[in-house]
Amino acid sequence: MDMGNLDRKYWDMDIEPKLNTPEIKEMQLEKLKVALKWQYENTPFNRKRFDKAGVKPEDIQSFEDYAKAIPVAGQADLRGVIEEVGLDMDALMRELFGQKRMDDLYLITTTSGTTGIPTPYPNFHAGIREMQTLFHRVAWRMGMRPGDRIGLCFGLSMHAAGTPQILWLQNYPGLTIVPIGAEAGTEKILQFLQLFKVNIFTGTPSLALHLIEKCPEVLGVPVKALGIKLLMLGAEPGAGIPEVRHKLETEFGAKVFDGGGGYGCSCDHPIYQGMHWLADDLCYYELIDPNTGESVPMENGATGLMAATSLNPEGAVWFDMRFTLNDIHQVFTDPCPCGKSGLRYKIVGRADDMLKVKGVPVYPAAIEGVIHSFPEELTGAFRIVLDEPPPRVVPPLKLKIEFSDKMREDDLPSLEEKVKNKMKSLLKVNPAIQWLQPNTLERATKKTQVIEKTYE
Ligand SMILES: [Zn+2]
């Protein structure tokens, strides 16, 4: 397969130089108008949103019209649909995505829904083609090149970023995929990485950190001996935390990249710059004020609820029309010091997790970020103790934090000072810390619930 000039800056030299420019905005608006018409004609859920707002697609002629006309939709609307149609997954998907997309359904995975009910994550052929476009841009920027071998170490069983990755990376020139899967367990993962000479790892940051500890025990060599050249991480914060990134880069002798929360990836600038949004031609990105529902101007440093609208509606799943997954993003529209194109975004936390301490918004994900920035001193396990229902917290914010087995009891006072200082300077919060021995807190195999409610 022709892969073109191996030294070129971007995978797609037509589109990528134009990301985050007025020129691509014009293209977006034209595509948006077509996409909205498609949604109105083909998707019951979105047609109802138009009807409820009392507008027709042709009434929307500008981004401003769009922001005023259609309120953002999210988890609450989804629960509404589930209440209506029940757990008939086919009926649910027909309502949300429409028969036309369902006729193109190729693969079903799920996301862990906040409702406790697995939320279907369908993969339409048209969507897979779109994700290939995106993933090839991502892969090129991260430095995947012909001859590389990537080990997939996210969960493969029904996981939305598992099996579909095999399809998204298909046709990338010269790349070989080794679908190991997180289910294989640490020992087998390490053995397969070594046996099949995998040089790219993709999975969670916590698994990558765990491999550092386990590699000498399982294979008798340090993890660096595996010859991994890059780690493509996601699903949880880690790659964006300087200390975690440093540890992974040093121990693996590899470059670390962050992907997730949208259509993009981080760059290799030595200081984390957020993720570059690589999909202006595929998906329209917006920030919304979580309190008023109003559009937030896309200025450097702006923060808001991230919502997106697909410009390729036949393939879209959740971000099909002004939909939010409840993530709060901060955007950076100034050029990145790495010299590559695309506006950048950092994931600040989840809107429904927000706590307010003396009026200051604090996100559990941000607390987790600070805790993970001490990979030597802390195990990473912690709890936020709430005595009253959130979001309001009467200070001090109470935290239970496990210290690592490298620490002694008399190290704790100075460690406490370091952790508190970092929380004060980064999050404007002065917590009360209760120290716990390593492995005191229960480990969940899926997503850990970090809030401990004493009021229930
Ligand atoms: Zn950059």
C-alpha cells in the first residue's frame, strides 16, 4: 500500500493544516446544515428535539442560530428514552439513531452507563470509516510507521475502545495488530508483548504502570527491555499528569500520548499541552455553560461542558447532534508550542461530579490528578468523604489517601505538606487528609467509586 512521503508533517496534508482556521469554519457550517437536515429526516430522537424547539433545519443558517435553537442533550435525555421504550435495545437504538443507521449496523459494544444499565454503543459501517480517518491522523502524529506492531490492551469484551480499535486501525500502512486484551491478565500481556515483539502499547495508564512493577517478576527483565517505543493511553487521566508521564517515559524508554474524551490526541511537547482536536471536518466542537446552557465563546483558556455535533451523521453515535457526555473541558485556541495544528482541550472533570468548596468548583478527577502526581509516595487509591449531599461541601474537604509501601510513618508529615501545597496551588482547596496504610481501600475491577458518603 502506498503510504506517501514518510517525512510528511501530517497524515492528511489537505485537511490537517487547516484545522482551527476560519477556512475550515466555513466548511463546517455548510456540512452542519446538511447534517441537521439528515438528523431531522432520519432520527426520531433528534427530530423530536427540533419539534420541541419549534424549529426546522432550514431555520438554522449560522452557528449562532444553532446555539440558540437546539438545547444540548445528554444523559438525562437518554434516561428519558429508556423510560419510554424500556430495555428493548433494538427499539432504543432505533429511537436514538434511526432505522437508516440501524440498517448499516456492523458491531455492537457498550459503554458503562451512569444508569447502571449498559448503554449500547453501535458501530455503523459509516462510523467505522470515519474513525479510520481520525485514527490514521492520530497514529501518524504519534509516530506509528510501517513495520510497527501495536498490542491492544484495553478490554476487548464489549468495550467501546476495544475490538473497534482493530477496525479503526485497519488499512494503516504496515501496521500489525496484536489483540491481547486487558482480560488476558498481566502475566499473559507481558508474555505476548515480548513474544510478538510489540513496540506500541495501547491501554490504560494504570495498566502501563502495573506492567513496570510486574515485568521483572514475570519476564526477569525491566520493562524497558521490551522495546516499546510509544504508549497510546486513554480511558482515565494519567498521560496528562507530568509525574505519571515522566515515570512511564523513563521506565519504558518510550513516548507517551493521551487520547480520549473526543476526537484527538496529545502531542510530544515536553510539557503537556492537552489534546489536539483533529476532526474539524468530521465533528463540530462546542463549549456550553453548564448552569445556563448558553454557548461559551471559544477563547484561549475557556472552560465549559463539551458538546459535539457530527458532520457525518450516517456514522455518528453519541456526538450526533449537540450531545454532551458530561465532560468539562478547557480549550486552548492559541497555537501549540509543538507547532502542530488543531485547537487543544484538557478534560477538567465531569459536570455531575462537581463539588463546591467555599464556592470554588472542585472535580474528583482533578483531585485524582494531584494524587497520581505522586506515583512513588502514594498508591493512587483515595476517597473523598462527603458528610452532606453534593455539590456543596462545608470545608475542609475530607480525603482518605493511601501512602505507598515505600513510605514510613515518619515521612507522612512532610508528604502531607507536599500534597496539600499542590492541592492549594492547583485546585484552590485546603483538604483535611486521613492517611491509610497501602491496600486498605477496596479495589474495583471497573470504575472505582471515589466518593464515600457518610450521610446515607
Ligand atoms: Zn501540541
